[in-house]
Amino acid sequence: MTAAVPFAGWCQEEARALAGLRSVLVAESEALDAREPARIEALAAEKARLVEALSALAARRGAWMQEAGLDSREALTTWLADQPVERDAWGALEQIAAEVRDLNARNGQLIDARLALTNEALTLLREAAAATLGYTREGAKPDLPGGGRHLGSA
């Protein structure tokens, strides 16, 4: 393979796209901390757009790597040993991809924690409401309706 391969440029392009996603994830984290659901929703749409673009970039690079016989970590490492520009581009891509993965995992944990708190609060509210309803003619506590839709199904 020659140094004229598009690999380094594609890695750099993918890294720039990941930098954009990282910015959105940082903003999402701030919105989660500030409990701003409207902002979170807007950022989710932007995040989905960026992930779709990143998928296309990764597919293009992956197809080229497959064609070039770089279909294993070992093959890629061996090839990169003699390709300093490509090696640097790949290293930068791996680094920002790890950062984005960590940010996304952190945001997921924040969402899970907030959802657990919300569910706990709903349970307490339902129990409190049931306690104020008294009893049916048969002496049992009445059932509270749980609602017809789940969050996010609207």
C-alpha cells in the first residue's frame, strides 16, 4: 500500500465528526445536570444526526480497511508501523472515540439515575394518593389508574 491511501484523511474527518458529537454530549451532560428537558430533547435530535453521519464515515473507512486486508487489529497494527501519518490519524481517532464513549456512558448513567428517582417519586405519589382514597365497600383499597401511556410514547 502506498502513502497516498485515503485512510489518514478519513480518520481525520471521522475525528472531526466525533469532536462535534463530543460537544453535543458535553452540552447534554450540562442539560441533564440542570434538568432542562427541552434542551435535552433538542440535543438528542442533533446527536442522532451526528451518529448517522459518523456511521456513514465509519462504514466507508471500514469497507476500505476490509478491502485492504486490514480486517484485524494485528493486521492494522502491522500496517500502521510503517505509516506515520496514518498511525497518528488512527491514534487521534481512537483517543477521541474513547472520550466520546466515556461521555456517552456517563450521560446514560445520569439518565438512568434520574429515571430511577422519577419512578420512585411516582410510586410514592401513587401510594400517597391511594392512602387518601379510603376503602371500597368491600373493605379493600381502591386501585389507582396507572395511566395509558409510557414516558416518551407520545
